Amino acid sequence: MAVPKSKISNSRRGMRRSHDKLGKPSYVEDKDSGELRRPHHIDLKSGMYRGRQVLAAKE
């Protein structure tokens, strides 16, 4: 059975786990409407994606 030779300190364990945190979701300002939206997503208010009309605009 695998047994660690020495105890891993709380600091070293924390350093290993420092990359596991969740990042904040990024938002970009839409060029046409000025609303915030997720990158590479459709603007649901206007229905535009990369300059093309993809969905019908919401009222």
C-alpha cells in the first residue's frame, strides 16, 4: 500500500490546489447594442452573432 514518507504541510497542499479555483466569467461589450454578453455567444436581445442575424430579436 502506498504510504507517504512525510506529512505534506498545509502550505504546500494549498500551493498545489491554488490552480483549482474557479475563474470569473468574462463579458465583452457588444459593438452594436452596447450590452454586456459572453464571448462567442449570441446576443439574445438583438439576435446577432458576428454581424449576422441568427435569431429573431426580442421585444
